[in-house]
Amino acid sequence: MIPPKKTRGLGKKPRLYMTSIRLDRYVIDYFAEQYPARKQAMMREVLANFVRSKKGEASEQAQA
């Protein structure tokens, strides 16, 4: 009997989804200058923080 193939298991981080987005050149240039090795990760972090802040504002308005 052949043992079942081992898999990698569940990841520790949530899955990221592939998308395409068009940005102004100055935005790309800014992140490339400030974070040359991590520009994509920093863009993702800035967008995530923006969404979290907007969700917080919406819940505060709903409570008022």
C-alpha cells in the first residue's frame, strides 16, 4: 500500500487575490523611492489601513 501524499497544510496568513489596478505614475514613483524592495507590500498595507479606517467610521456613525 502506498501512503497518501503529504500536503503543505493550511497557511498562516489569509490568501491574497490577484487583481490588476491602474495607478498614476507619481504614486508608483513615490512607493518605488520610499520602499524599493517592498513597494507592493506597502501599497497593500496603505490600502488595508484606509479600508479599516473607513469601516471604523461607518460603525461609529451607526452607533451615533
